[in-house]
Amino acid sequence: MFAFLISMIQLGDKIELKEFNDLEPGELTILKKMIGNHANHFHEFDKLVLHMKGVHKKEKSQKFQINGVLNVDGKEYEAEATNYNLFFAINEVLESLRKECDKD
């Protein structure tokens, strides 16, 4: 039997980042600020989970796939983005989640 360990970073009580441990400290600092900024616009959310997957890894380039799940008042919203730029992918997921949440 194989056990897969998913590394997780907890930001406060409501935000989880999965598989973000391979980032440089400077990148992680910027991401934390970006995510916190977006989270302020979600109004009374219960939980936000972002999961990063590296896809198509090459020597000098990599695509990042970001899956996001936002829980608000018992409702679950999901978004996904893939981009060579990690910051663009995160921003796209968070914007999608905010738009979906604002519709309801």
C-alpha cells in the first residue's frame, strides 16, 4: 500500500495551500499577500483551499495548474486555471471564485 503525503500550508484558520512547499520564500510571501487580499473580498467565507499541481515540467519552464475550492454558507464553489505564470493562475482562480460567489 502506498501513502501519498500532501504538503499543506495553513494561512490563518480559513485558508489552506496544498503542494506549495517547493516555492521560493519570496514567491510564497507574494502569494500569501495576493491570496489574503482576494480573501478579504469573499465576505464571511468558511474555507478556501488552493491546490497547486505542476504540469508539463521542463528544464526551464513549467505550467502550473491551480485548483481552488471556496466554501461559503454551506455552498461550494470550484475554479481551475493553468498558466506558465503561477501568479496569473492564482489570480485567475481567485477571480473566478469571487465571480461565482457574487452571483449567488
